[in-house]
Amino acid sequence: MKKKTCNFIFVFLLLLMIFPKIVNAEESVVSIDDKIYNSLEEASTQLTEGSYMKLLKNIDLSVYDDNYICILNFPNNVVFDLNGFDIKIGWNSQYANGIGNLIFTGNNITVKNGSFSGRPSYTLWIGDEEDTNNFIVEDIRVDGGINIYNSNNVILRRVDVSGHDYYSVWADNNVSVTMESGNYSTSGVYGLIGLSDSNVSSMNIKGGTYHINGNKLIPNKNKPVISGGIFNVSVSDYLLNGYECINKADTFQVRKIVNVSEIEINELDLNQVYEEIVVSGSNLSLIKKVIYDTLYSKDEVDVLNKNLKIKLETNNIDVNNDISSSMNTFLNDSIGGGTILKYFDISINVIDKNTNMIIGNLTELSDKISFTVAIPSELKTPKSGYKRNFYIIRSHNNNYDIIDPVSVKDSKFLTFETDKFSTYALAYFDEKIIENPNTHDDFIKYLITLLISLGVLIVTLVYIKKKNIFGSMSINK
């Protein structure tokens, strides 16, 4: 009995020790670096410059009364990671129309990885009377819209916004906001986005997908500036100079105007015999389309308001010992040997036709295009009993690849596909043809069949003799 009593007391004391930790774990709401806090309000008072604040559970601010409001005035350079959780916003009736009861302010702030939901028309509120600058919202789902006030350089990146009664994004007085990417829609009838009539407010749309309700992007006299994105209606009235809105697959896509007036490619004459390796592009229309798509999708080259010329150049080159040694080693490791015939490079230069100056180059295209290599005529045929395989070796950004040819025609021309442009080599490897030895498999098959047939015959004859079948037969007259 005493032993049981001692055990009970031990368990009771142990529970007393761990119970506060369990309760504390249930109440833990947010962490700042390595410290845990039981409320968002408490944690916000402990923030210092450069803090990393992380949400530990969903927060419901709608349970507070209608006079409650929390203004998170962050120190500089704070990151608030919602950690995949949701903040449910409540209603504050101190304002005429009622606003969300959580407002973010501060400089160089990032709010990311989570969601905002709740009753108000706008559930994510940025900016108050004190100036807010350089505020980034990324990887956030907003059910109810975003309201921005007195904030400079707000960036919305990979944000999914569904507005309720009004706009998906409302840019109020003294606001500059940029939508880089995301999805934007609203059930409100006023417009998809709202921009204050204030002359100091601006909105730039650089990307994202926008579903405009009632064919109205924005009702205000101030207009956003659009240089990217996909829309369900035309937005030609809002485009930045040098951009166009094209109708593609029932959507309107905004892209840069690229004026390519000429593409220079030396096309290969397949009837000519080449003594040296000559590389040239094939299928000019496909090359032109791929180059267009690449220029539209990449910002590496400034193509706005320029008359461009594209020059695809191919040159036989000499390489230093390091590159030669590396390519030969890679070839040997990959296929067990081989001989490099020639090195060459392919470059795609973008030229301003008015100045004839190279303004950039395309080192990688959005899709593969094909090229044809002339195999040197002096290359002897392989020895009897050997089969010749050709390869293209590509060196791009210090990475090596072997490209199998699409086709080899009459041992004179090799066609391959690539989307990267650096240093190449044409190589071959003579592989010995291994003939299957005559193992007399057919003879063995015939022999086995013969032996089986002979065995069946012997068994049949023995059976006939034993039964004396033929001797017992008589002829009826």
C-alpha cells in the first residue's frame, strides 16, 4: 500500500511539473526568434529591428468587441511569417464604414506565407497616419481584399486576392503599389481595383492574373500603369508605352512590343560539299518564333522602342587546353572513348538596327531549335566490323552534356536540337559490331525433336507387338 501511495504521489508531482508546459504550449501564439508569446499584441511590443516573427497557430480577432483595434507598428526590417496559418479579422465600428481591426505599419517590412480572412470588406490593411515604406506582401491568400493607405512602395508578390463588396485592392491617398504576380478578383460591382484620385497615388501592374467583374478594371479617373499580366478583358487604355495587349486563347496578355525586322542566319546548302565544319540554323520561321517568345519572356535585354536585328552566328573556334581536356574527359567518361573533330560556338546577338550596336545576347531560348552540322568530307569511313556514332558535346555554364543527333544524312550532315548557346564540339566513336556466334541452336532443336519422335515410335512399336494387334485381325468374307 505504501508503494502504491508513493507511485501515485510521484505521478501527481510529475503532472504538476509538466502541466504548465502543456498549458503554455496550448496558449503559444507567436514566436520572435527563439522566444514564445501568448498573444500577437504582447509579441508586437517585444519586436526589435530585424526581428523574425512567426505565427504558431490561427488567430481569430473577430471575437473582440467592435471597438478593438490592433496597430502593429513594426520596427525596421521585420519579417512576419504567418507560417501557413490564418488571421481572421474582426470589425471596428469606430470608423464610418467599419474597418479591419488589424493594421500593419512600418518600414522595410515583409508579411508572408499565410492568409487573412474575416468580416470586413478589406481584411489586409497596410498603412496608417505614420508613413509606411517598402512593404512586401508575398505568398499570401486574402479573402476580402487589400486596403493600402499612406504607404510608399508596397509590393504584392504571389498574392491571391478575392474581394468582397468592393475592390480586390484599394490604393488610397499617398500610395504607390506594384502588383508583381498573383491572382486578383472580386465580387464587388465597382471595379477590380481602386486607385485614389490623389495625384500622389500610383499603381503599377507588372504581372499576375486579373478577373474583371462587369468589364470594369477601375472606375476612378486615375489609371494604373500596366506592363504585364493576363486579363479577361482588354486593358489597352492602361498600357505603359512600349507594351501591347494581345488576345490569345480568350485572354488578353500584356507584353513588350518587340520589333524584330531582320534575322540573319546563314542557311546550309545541302548540295555543297564542305571541307570544314559549317553550322547553320534550319527552319527559319520556327527560330524566329522562339526568339520572339524569348524576348517577350526575358528582361535581360532592353528591347523597348528599338528596331532590332537578330544575328545568329556560328564559328569554328580553337579552345584552350583546359576546355579540350575537360571535353575529352567527359566524352570518355560518358561513352568510353571517342574523337573530337572540331569545336564551334553558336551565339545569338540582339542588335539595335539604328545604331548597329549589340545591346545583348540570348544565351538560352524558350524552346529548342535545330541546327545542321556538315561532317568533314575527308573523314574516312570506319574499319570493317565497326559502326560509327556521332555526338554533339555542349559546354554551357561549366556544365557538359552529350546531345544525340536527331538525324545523320549520308554521313555528310548531322542535325541536332538545342536551346542553350555556348561552346560545342562534334565528336564520333567507332563501336565494334558484335556478331552473335553460331551456337548451333537450330541443330540442337532438330536433334531434340528427332529424339522425341524416335522415342514415340519405339514406344508405339513395343505396344503393338505386346498386344499382337495385327496378328489378331481377321478379314470377313
